[in-house]
Amino acid sequence: MPTKATDPFGDRGLGPLIQVASQVLAPAGALTAVLYHFGYVREKELLAYFGVELGSAGLSTTDYLLSSAGPLFSLLATMVVIGVAAIIAHHLLAYLLSRANHLWRQITW
């Protein structure tokens, strides 16, 4: 952690601004890369199915980003459903174990 004496930005307050910008821009860049990849693979496979080369379609980066919404949504929706099911299973198991523990105490006394 830089001190005021060693902070290159001094009292100008750019240190926190740069920190926030790096925390926002790095994930945004990673998300854009993932969206581009999903869109590229989707369009490549879709056009290959019809026998069209990807380069002859003349798609832009925006086209790849927009076409990635479908496959990425399916993946995220599946992950959300699995997560919710895991949370429900955890709470159900915790309830059943606490109830079984309570019944076990009654039996042993």
C-alpha cells in the first residue's frame, strides 16, 4: 500500500479513480472476449452447416457479440437453475438432519 510520500498521484485523487477503473474495465474486457468467442463459434458452426465459409459472410464484431446472446443465455440459465437446486437441496438436507437429530435425542432419552 503506497503512502502519501510514495504515492505518485499525491493529493490529486487519481489513485482511487484508477483503481475503480481497473476493477470495472478488466471484467468488461473479459466479458467482451467471452461474448465474442461464443458468437464466433456459433456463427462458424451455423454457417458451416449450410456450407458457407465464415469469411464470405462479412460479419462484424458487433454481429458476433449479438449472436452470442442465445448460447450464453442458455449456459447462464442452466447454471442458475443448478445453483437454485443446490441451495434448495442444502436447506432441505439441513432441515432433515436437524429434525433427525431432534428425534434421535427424544429416542435416546
